[in-house]
Amino acid sequence: MPFKEKLARSLFFLAAVLSAAVTLAVLGFMIALSLPVLKKAALWDILSAPWSPDHGQFGILAMIVGTLCIALFSLCISFPLSLGCALFIEVTRPGGPGKVLKKIVQLMTAIPTVIYGFVGVFLLVPIVREIFVYGSGMSILSASLMLGLLISPTMILFFSQSFARVPQSDLNAVDALGGNTVQKLWYVMLPHAWRGILTGIILSFGRAMGDTLIALMISGNSIALPSSVLDSARTLTAHIALIIAADFDSIEFKILFICGITLYGMTSCGILLARGLDRKPR
């Protein structure tokens, strides 16, 4: 093996080991700083109780529910939009219009999250408030709509890449048999691309759970359990951002490490699932 190739492999291996070590170190850091809280209260009590510091309750159930509601609802909103755009780019209009749309989507990935937040506060929230005439407009629905727009570029690019990997010989066979675009999509493209589509969904869901600014600016940050999509909610990331200024020795501050571990576990499950699907034999 040439020296340059050995050197490159060694550097890549060291980079992978360093990345894994840093990730595990962050997890270990959060676990170590959360131990004083876990000695005083059971983990299940923290995960299932409400957040009411005045009454000595420091549960994060409302934040977990808010995180899952906003992330899942944003995924339901962005999935059909992303799938349609990917089909437009790779199937129906792969030429000029599709290339233009793909360039626009790639540019959207570079827009800072805070810009989406400002657009949501000054444009989307008033629209939601006027249409439904309920509350302030800062709700699960508003946050999910804007978060769905944020994660759509990631899903579109994943879906487009999956469709582009379909063997051209199979597509030519459908054309030779007189199949139309719908039959080509249903019987050839989706069976080949479903793995990449599912991976894009899982990774986008992880990004939706990990976003901070949109949830912080638009969701309303209510610590009560939501009963509808028009209610306000608080996510784990927004809760961490809001409580981070508390006293380091206080229970409120140390509970944040439990929030971090919970969020770490939720996103890690999604990533491991995506990796497992990618390695599974076809």
C-alpha cells in the first residue's frame, strides 16, 4: 500500500476516533454533573413530573412532550412537500426547472436558523393568530410550520440523491414496456430509494428535535402539557436556553443536564436507526 494512502487512512481513523471520543466525553460530562440530582430524586420522577420550582417539582415531562409534538408535526408537514419537490427535481422536470429548484434548495440550507425565527415571529405568528383567533399565535402549529420549512431542504436533498441512485437500466426497462411516470415511480424508484428516504426522515427528525431558536422564538415556551396544536409548548432545547442563566449550584441548573441526556438519547436513537438501515443488506 502506498505511503500516502496509509497516511490518509491513519488520519481518517484518528479523526473518527477523536470524534467518537469527544461525543462520549460530552455524554460522560452530562452524566457526571447530573449525578447530584439523581441521588436526590429518581430519574423516572424527573422525566414524568411537571416543572414547578415554586412547589419543589423539577420534572421535564412537558418539555419532552413539547419536543416530540413539534418535531413530529413538523415532519408530517415537511415530508409531502419534500417528496414532491424531490420528484419534481429528479423525475418530472429533471432538466432546467428541476436544476433551478435544486439550486434554490441548496441555498436554503445556508440560511441561518435565526432568520427563519424572525420570519416566523413577524409573518407566520400573526397569520396563525388571525386565522384561528386563539391565543397569541405562538404555538405548536406555528413552530412546526416554520421548523418544517427549515428541515425540508435536508429531506429534499436526501430524497433527490436516493432517486438519482436508481439504476438507469431499470428506468429504461419501464420505458421500453410502455410504463408511465407513475408506474415508474411506484414499481421501480420507490422500492430502490425507500432506504434513503427513511434515512432522510430520521435525520431530519433528529435535526427538528435539536433545533433551539425556532422553538425558543415561536413555540410560546409554556411549561404546561399541550392539549392541541394551537397551544404553546416548550422544547428541551428551549428549556436549556431559558434556564442556563440560573445559579450553577441550584437544582434548576443541574436538571438541565438531565434534559441534555434525554435529548442526547432521543437523537442518538434516530442516528443509530438510520445507520442500521443503511448497513442492512438489500
